[in-house]
Amino acid sequence: MPANSDVVRLNKVLPRVEAAADYGLTHVQANERLRNGYANFKPDSAEKTVGQVVRGHVLTYFNLVFFLLGLVTLLWGSIGNIFFLNIVIINTVIGIVQELRSRAALSKLTFMTSPKATVIRDGEAMVIPSDETVLDDIVIFSSGQQIFADAIVLDGECNVNEALVTGESDEIAKTRGTTLLSGSFIVSGECKARLDKVGRDSFVAQLTIDAKKTRNKVSSGGMVSALKRLVQVIGIIIVPLGIAMFVLQYNALLPDSLINGIGEIGQYAEYRADALLTSVDRTVGALVGMIPDGLYLLVSITLTVSVLRLAKKRTLIQEMGCVETLARVDVFCVDKTGTITVPEMEVKGIIPLQESRVNMENINTLIADYAGNLPAENETMAALQNYINTAPRRSAIKTLPFSSALKYGGVSFRSNESYLLGAPEMILKSSYSRYKDEIEPHSAQGFRVLLLAHYDADIDGELIERRITPIALILLNNRIRPEAPDTFKFFTKQGVRIVVISGDNPMTVAQIAHDAGIVGADRYIDATQLTTERQIRRAVKEFIVFGRVTPDQKRKLVRAFKREGHTVAMTGDGVNDVLAMKDANCSIAMASGSEVASQVADIVLLDSDFSAMTQVVMEGRRVINNLQRSASLFIMKNIFSFLFAGLITIPIQALFPLEGMQFTLYNLMVIGLPSFVLAMEPNFNILRGKFLVNVFRRAIPAGVTSFIALVAVFILYTFFDISIIAMSTMSVIAITFVGFMMIFRLCIPFNPMRIVLMVVMLVGFIIGLALFSGAGEILPQEFVRLTTLSGGQIGWTVAVCATSIPIFMLMNSLIKQKRS
């Protein structure tokens, strides 16, 4: 968009303003733009509106199925059997309320990590949320910031990484007149820029991506995706199966004489009506049993509760599924600075090199001149400025901010007088061996060693070794975070491999890693030796510490670990960590680090407390372990419902023994109550196996035993004088008894809460059985779907329940043997 053009929004034309870089827009101009829609609002917010939340819970496939089943039951079945819709409505309301509550709570934390902008208005710099900046605002961009709108550089220089929007990881120098693309981030340097395209007009909006959408999603093998696949499969199967069941049960209920056309017309119509009513109720009952209606809700609520728990501990979860992912992590990649150590650095000493003829006083003056001409955009420069604490005596004619790709920076005072500061091996190149004995003893002690050197050439070009004159070594140090050793010890005990990936000297990093208690810290390598993908693949199998790693190499290392079948977490706080964090299965950022790191991370530690990671892992384990137990209760019902439905479709003229309404008591006492109680308990065992496999292993014994019990009851119904409602009552008691055995097994070892749960379930079932059988005539007659059993029927029911005990135990033994 040309700078002198007009733009049209909200039926009002506003002229472009070319404000001076040091004055910016006036507050009147900025407010006018804000009112008329020229602000940098996100065109597609990742946060759902209230309407989207409601629609997301109401307009689901299974809600549609339940609605159709209820409609069919209302038109052709028993009105009392539509009671199952109440459970669906309750589930939907709970899901909506829980998500709205969590959204409100998390939005308060998210505000703390939302992007901020430094703008100049009326000649004064002020910090505001980035979405309150407006077209033509003058913004100061500095190292570590993500560019939130397209802008044109007016003053200053910076290096920009555009990998998040273009895929190219090279650092690009931006000078006066060049364009900054939204979605990229500042690696080094500082500039003033005019916002040229904001909101929906920006580059990042045109590509339909923004910083938060670049976060790595949970792998397809996760718990939530596994349940989605299961639900999709069930959703496809139940349609043809339900049609087949209805037809077969309808025909099975008609006497042979009527099927052959023999009998009176009135009798024929009466039988037809009864058969239609019964077959609809039984088919609906079977389909209700096949649908895990509360399982997905249970998972969503449990994850939401976990996110809120962690939020109270100052841990912001930006990707809900990462709670599960982190619990499954087996390789934890950490950066040295900001993770193992505190980000703040301090100068521990300055050592003139033996060949240098510059005295200590002049070295301090050179450092003051160097540091005074560069902004304190990183901890190294801040440490130098704090150590020297002297104003520069000269102004540089050219500066080269430190680059994580080059691993050095520079300043020029004259055409033949420049100074370099950075990694010794990157500056000295082939001459490094001459100074190796002076440098490496300091690195081995854990110091970060920088080389100050004179350079008689242009600092922008390729370094010419013969023009470099080493002057002094600067020793810097980061304190190890007090909580780091215990945190690493925890992960090691849990079988998680800790890998350190840093841009510093590998000897320095290895010593710090050793001091922090990281196992295998003596296995280190200089990443400059890793020039091919094959070498990187070999290195990830052998080494623990990787030094002199470039940002692109960090990403390649993470990808290599993933190719080896590992689930990888990556922590970081700087712009050099962003690419690797984006590719990790789960990424964690320290809030004290760069803005862009917090924007792309799945988890943000608001207090930059690394020990909080243990809480996240424990919470993830609690969620998955408990949901595996609770989900098995839902799947147990699906198993026996599908098996019996399959028996009907053989066909052998079988009748599904339960109606939709008759599942209510079972759902409440055997599935609903215990699943939610067990899902919220502490459970920090190490995760083993795949989620669905573990769920089915637990559910199959009870599911198959319930199926056998139902078959036994149906055989009794077929050969003895037992009514359909008595058969249903016997079936409810039989499957509930098996369900109680299942829950008893899940509750071992017992604690007070589990004992109370078993008592409440038993008492609740007895009361419910009495109510649904019409005792006391408390429930309306249309809801009385069970009956009081005769003495003989009670005896048969007891026999079925007793027989199910050894069957259940045998099934459990077979599953255990197969697992071992």
C-alpha cells in the first residue's frame, strides 16, 4: 500500500500519515484510527466466541444421533424411553459451562504473555498491547520480539528470521526502507518502523497464519485423537447396524402365523403395533449402549480441570493436549541459558592474551567503547555494560549486533579500526589452535569465554584471518538455577533422557550440565562437526551435550530425535530456540525470555520456575492414568452392546434385552459416578503402553462377561415363562453386578474415598432398582421400566451373577497372560 494512499474502512476514509520516526502519530490520530477499525486486530482469533463454544458442544454427530433416536422413540416407541436424552442434555450443558469457565480463567493468564509493542506517540515512547497499535504507528522493534504487523524500517538496523512465515531460517539484514513481514521475529539489533499493513491486511493474515497457529500440535497418536478415531468408527458402524437390528427384531417379534398371512386383520394390526413399539425401544436401547456418550465429555472436562490446576501454579497451558504429550516425553531437550542457568550473566574476569600488548586499562576502555555503542539487547551486552559501568569515549561508524548464526558481533570506529567480540573458535577459525591452551581451561571450569579482537577490515564481510589480532578473553558466568538439579534428577528417575542443546562452547556447557546433575554430561560434541543429516542422526544416539549449535541445527536435532521414535520436549527462552521449539512435540518457554518464544510455546512458565515442569508431568500422568481407568467403564458397555447386537444380526431371532430408559440406572451407578470420581484422583505412575490398548485391556473382561451374562438371561427368557420386562430387570442386575466387579478391581488398593464410592454405588443402585420397579409409586408410570422379580427369577439372576465371577476372573487372567 503506497504511503500517500487513502484507505477505506467502516465507511470512512482516513489519509495515510508519514509521521517522523522520533515523534510518531498524535494521540488524536491514533484514537481516530482505533475507532474506525485501523487497529492491528487479529482477523481470526484462535479463541472461540461464546456462540462457537455452544455450537461446538450442541452440534455434534452423536447429539444428532441421540436426537433422531429420541424422535423415533417419541413417534413409534415408548415415551418413557426418551429419558436417556436428559443425560445428553446434562453432558452438553456441563461441557459448555466448563469450557466457558476455563476460557475466562485462562484469558487472564494469557493477557500476561500477549504481545506488547513500544510505540512513539506525540514524541514519547509508550508500551501498549500489540492489537491496539494502528496503521502508520511508529514502533520500536528489538531483539526477541515477534513482528505483529507489516512495517517499513525508518531508522536503525536489525537481523530478522522469517522462518515462521517463509520456511527459510537464514537471518536477513533489515535496513532503512526495507520491509518487515508480520510473523517473523527480530534476532538481533533494533529499529524504528512504520506500520504499513495491520490486521487483516498484513502478510501473516493473508497467509492465514499467526504466531500462535505455528505451535506444534499434539501427535496423532495422542489420547484425544485416539478417542476421536474411536468415536468416528462407532459413528459409522451404528447406522447400518441399527437398521439391521430393527428389521430383525421386528420380524422376530411377529408370530409365524402373521408373517405367513394367517389370522384376523385386527389381531394382525395389534401384533404389528406391539412389535413396532418393542423393536424400536430395544433398538434404541442397543444403540444408546453402543455410544460412549459421556466419554469424550469426561476427557474434555478432566483436561480442562488439569489446565486450571496448573494455571493456579502460574503455568500457562496454551495447547491443552500438551499436558498429555509432556507426560509421555522420553527426551527432554534443554537450553543452557535460561533453563539450566538463570538468564542473567555476570563478568567473572578479563584475561589479556599472552601475545597481546594491550594493557588492562586500555582493554577496559575498548570494552566500554564496544558495549556503549550497542544496545543491551542480550544478557552478554548487559553484563559487559554493568561490569565496565563507564560511558563510551567514541561513537561507532558501524555496528554488527551479535548474531546466533555468526556467534560474534562487531563495531567499527574507523575504516581500519574495528573490534570483534564472540566465540573464540568462530572468530579465530584455523588460528584457534594457537590459543587453545589459554582458552579451554576456562571453558572446562564452566565459564562462557568470549574473545575480544582487533579487526583491520569491514565487519560486514567474511572474516579475513590475517587481519584479526586477539586482545583478551572475557569470562562470563550464569548461576545454575537452584531448582534445576532436583528437577533433572526427577526426570532421570522417570526414564527421561536430558539433552542439552546450546550455542555455547561444548566444554563450558558440559561442565555446567555436570554441575546441574545431568547424567552423561561428559558425552559432549561441538555441533560445527555435524555437517550432514547422517552425522546428526548418529550424534543423537551417542551424545548428551551439544555445543556451538546454530538455531537451524537445534531444529535438526529435535527432528532427528523424533525420527528415532522419541517424544521430544524442548525448553527455551531465546529467539535461537524458536525453530526447535516449533518442531518439538511439546515446547516450554520461560516468561522471562523473548516474546516470540512465549508466543510459539505450548507451555509458558510465568514465574520462569523450571521446577514447575515436574508438576506438569505429574498432572499429565494423573490425567492419563485415571482416564484409562474411567474410559474402560464406558468401553465395557460398548463391548457387550456391540457383541449382543452382532448376535441379533446373525440372525437367530434374538431380542436386545434392554431399552434406552433401562440403561439409566446402570449409566449413573456403574459409569457416570465412578468414572468422574476416579478421574480426579492422584495417580502419578509412569505411563506404559498406548491409551486405547490399555483401555480395551481393562474393559474386555467385564465387557465379554456382561455379554455372556446377557446371553444367559436371554436363554432363560426363551425357554422359561419369563416376561420381557422381567428379562430386562434380570439383565440390568446382571450387568450391574459385573460392573461392580470391574470397579472393585479398579479401586484396588482401597482408600477411604474408594470405599465411600462403592457404598454409594451399592445403595444408589438398590434405591434406583426399587424406584424403576415401581416401589412406592414415586416415579410416573411411564418411567417404571423394571419389575419386581419372582422367587424363581431371583434364583436365576443370582445364578447368572455367581457364574459371572469365575468367567470375569478367567478373562482377566487371559488378558494378563497375553500382555506378558
